[in-house]
Amino acid sequence: MTRTLLTAALALAVTGGAMTLAGGALAQSAEPARSAETSKGKALVDAKGMTLYTFDRDAAGKSNCNGACATNWPPLKAGADATTTGAWTVVTRDDGGRQWAYKGKPLYTWVKDSKPGDVTGDGVNGAWHIAAP
């Protein structure tokens, strides 16, 4: 048990993430995105630090960005075990995939953002906006 607790403490210190000890195994309890500062203010970003966006043509809890749209605006994928927590929900896409939504709005990255902090998708076609925390 002592070794398990030391492993958990080390993992928490190394990752800096929220971790819990459950049945002797580590389980991460982090949200699917975090807030970061960009040249346009605070934005939600994915695990790689890439800016997340919302699409005006989406309905609450429903993605309307499919096919070529989803190629240019990759959805923030949710795993099979992802569950709703707080303002974070999971929507099922038309292709059967699962996507994270924040306050009911599905989230996407933009293929033309090349590095963390880029915000080149903001305002594209007047329909894409930085996801604000």
C-alpha cells in the first residue's frame, strides 16, 4: 500500500494533473480542455494547447459540422468512457463519433492553427469563434 501511495504521489507531482487513487489504480479526473491566454484573450484549449472553437450553425448539443467541414475543423473527440461533468457534455456526431461540448456547444480545433496559442480560426466565414471559458 505504501508503494502504491508513493507511486500516486509521484504521478501527481510529475503530471501536475488531478489524479485519484481508486482500487489501487490511478484514474485521471481532468476536464477535457483547459483555459489559456491567447492574443485575443482567454480561450479553451485542448491537451496540446491548441485553441478550441465553436460553430454558429451547431444546435445546442448537436454538431452540424460533418464531412469536409469536420476535416477542416476536427472535433474535440470524447472517448467511449467520457461522461458529462459540470459544463462539459458529450454529443454523438452524425458519423457515430463522440465529441466534447462546453455549455452545450460542440468544440473543434482548426487545421490552419499550427502551434499552441494560434487563433487563426476566429471569425472564419463569420461563423467560427474562439471558445471562451
